[in-house]
Amino acid sequence: MAKGAVKSAPAGVERRPALAGREATGKSVKVEPLGPAERVSLRASAESVASLSRALGLTLPQKPKTSAAKGSRIALWLGPDEWLVFDEEGKDLLGDCAKAKQLHSAVGISHRNVAISVSGPAAEACVNAGCPQDLSLAAFPVGACSRTVLGKAEIILYRPAEDAFRVECWRSFSDYVFTFLSEAARDAAA
């Protein structure tokens, strides 16, 4: 096998998503796992942002709690030199990052993370059942994102619409996070 090549699963072995087949609904909220996506944890200095933005095909956000989207690709600002970039169509993010001419660190985390959608009129109340952050539209508008907690698990929270959130968590915490959100969905009121 060539150096750096990824070994695929043996024939007949199926890789199942961590939350396959799970779904929860409340009166006015729905909690469901999102499909697979390519994800990269990206670290870079301010001098590298322009080159990486060109390589990725979207301008990396520079302000706290902001995001940028173009097509199926979304970049979330997590810190002054850190982003989570994901592509819902599975396009090669690492390959695109490799085209950047400036120093940076890009680590593929597609199999480490799981994404959960929380949507509906009571989505905000559902997430706020375990997240201490102010999620009102005034404080956390559409496009906002942050690294925060849900119960006892660290998550990355992104608001793609007024009544929807994308919750990213590590696969090992996905059952806990999904169960927490499912319980909150039963009691959430719009």
C-alpha cells in the first residue's frame, strides 16, 4: 500500500453511521442524524487565510460566532486561527486544502464527528435544555456558530436557519447527545 493511502474496509463489511435509523420528535421539534459529510479541522495564521479561502472556494470567516457557506461547503469560525469546514456532498476538503500555498494544518475528522439536526419551531428550546448559551435570534442569529456544551458533552453548534440547528459532536458522545436532545424534544415548547 502506498504511503498515506487509506485502507478501506474488507469486502462485505458495512460501515454503519453511529445513529443509523434513530429519530425523535416532539410537539414542534424534530431531532434526527444528518448524513455523512467530509470534515476538516483547520488551523492557520492570518497570513494563510486568503490562500486557504481560494483553495476551498469560500472565504473563511474572521469574526467570532460567524460562518461562511458556498454550495454544500460550510466553514465555521471556532477561534482566531481555527475553523471546522465541512462539505455535505463529500467533496475532497483535504485535497483542496493541499492546494493552498501558505502554511496551515488540515486534519480530516470525517469519521470522528457526527452531526444531528434539531429543527422546528421549538428547536431553540430543545437545544437550550442542555446548552447554557443564549440562543435567541438576537444573540445567536442565522449563520452563528460556537463551540459549547450540551449537558456534559462538548459540541459545535451551528444555526443554518431561524428554526434549525446543526449539532456536531464526537462519535463517542453521539448516543448521549442524541438521547439528551430526544428527551428535550418531548418537553420543548415553541
